[in-house]
Amino acid sequence: MRVITGSLKGRVIPFDVEQHGEIRVTSQRVKKAAFSILGENLTNTRFLDLCAGSGQIGLEAASRGAQVVMNEPDKTRHRFIDDLRQSWGVRESVELFGLSAERLASTLGTEGRCFEIIFLDPPYNDESDGRPLSISLLVKTAATSLSTTPGLILVQHASKLEMPESVSLHSRLKQRHYGGTALTLYKSDTEDRH
């Protein structure tokens, strides 16, 4: 895994599934597609990655100029991301939490924090409230004030999962498939609440 572009371009993220846990890691192809959708230059954009995993999406966003909040509840992976923040000198632009995605979304919303871009990539097979976690997190996140207006929520999920046309104040703009993975983009479509 390498950072594609920006101030950290070419840096290798030394994530090892045997050492850091068996998780699905976003492919370079899908990561490139995600940032093609979100925009190449994210200078001063507030970016939230609720399910950081290896940390590569949040680090890519930081490399492109975003102010990033990442969340990874697994202690081993949290420590891995924190060590990278330190060694790469990006602690000022990358804030890291270790809560469940749902709890952090609620906490940040209560604090009045908001983001131009929210990235959701939970484990494809996990569920919450009797539905896929991807949809549950989308619904909960869109219902909070975490997303600015206009604001984007990009969900990475299993291609077979049917995502809703709209949720709360967000409408589905586009969906792209890459084998077993899909990216679905939502945009808020109301007057600015912030």
C-alpha cells in the first residue's frame, strides 16, 4: 500500500494482516477511484474516516491537504495508525479515536463537529440494528449534524448490497462497482445548517 499523491506521495503503509489482524484492505484501484470521486485536492477539507482499518484512506486524505479525523477501535490497528502519525509527522492534521463507529459518530455530533466528507467502510458482513452495518452507519451518520451542507458521504460496501436512494437529508449521486466492492456517494441537499 502506497500513498498515491500529495505531501506523503510514495510513502509505504507497512500494514501486515498477520500482525495487525485479518481485515479487508481497500485495494489501490478502489482507493484511487474513491479519491477520483471526492476530488484530488482536499486542502482544508474536514474529512472523517469512521472505520479506519489500516489507516490508508485517512492518510491519503491528509496527504491531499485534508484535516482528518480517523477512528479505529481495534487496539493493535489503533496503535499502528498512531505510530504512523508520529513517524510521518502528521499528528497535527490527523486526529485519531478508538471508539466504535456508532459511538464516535454520536460523540462528535454532540460536540458540534462537522465534516465536508465522511468516508464509511465498515466490515462488509457486520450488522447493526438488524441490517448491514454499512447501511446502519449511513443512516445514523446522515441523521446527525456531522455532515456539512453541502456535504458528501462516501460508502464503500459489498457490490451485492442494495444501498438506499436517499437517507435523511442526503441523496444518492452515483455508484461505481469494482468486482466485489462498490462505492456509493451521497450528497446533502438542503440549505446550510452550519
